[in-house]
Amino acid sequence: VNADEDIDWIIVFGHYPLYSEGGRSSRIGNAFENSFNKYNVDMYISGHIHHYARVQVNDITYIISGGGGAELSRTINPTNPNTKKSTITFQYCTIEIDGSQLYFKCISHNGILIDECQLTPRKG
């Protein structure tokens, strides 16, 4: 990845969250966190937990988008100070990339904007 100058964005997808509003998952974190930092991952998107959360750690944006496909989680435990937004609702996410800008949005099932952020690539 670092050897290919044509790669501007590194977005990783997985089922289990590495970070959530409740803290860090040692199981996933121990396996992947060093590689995420080494290769300048910009964003990690996961599901598993049935709600929405955005957490920012070491310039990496962690998204939990589990707002569909099952009953919503009943509670959110927002103990992680790196949590930027969390909510329990059915939702979906969009990503638009325009050169050196990534525009991320989380939208509720009834069309209301829940959260948004703008990123620049970590690489470079």
C-alpha cells in the first residue's frame, strides 16, 4: 500500500468494531491496530452493534453502522471520550470522494442527517 503512490484512500471494512463509544475491543485491536497505523488507514467501517457511532482515534475514523438488518441495540454506553457521535436509530451511510476530500454522511431511515464529517487522506 505505501509503495503505490496512486492510492489516496485506505478504507477498511469489517464486521466487528475496533473502537466504539464504549471503548476499545482488545480482540480486534490487538490484531489490527498496529497495521492500521503503519499503513495510514483513513477509516474503518464495521457493523455488529445495531446502532450508529463515530469514534476518532489517532487520526483514524471508526464508524459503526449497524442500523439495519436486525432489532436496534437497546442502550449506548458512551464512556469513550473519543466518541464524536452515537445514536440508536435505523440509518445508512454515504461516502463521496472528491480528490483529496472525503465527505461522509450518516442519514436516518426517514432522511434526516444524523452525522457528517470531512476527511483528508492520512497518506502523503
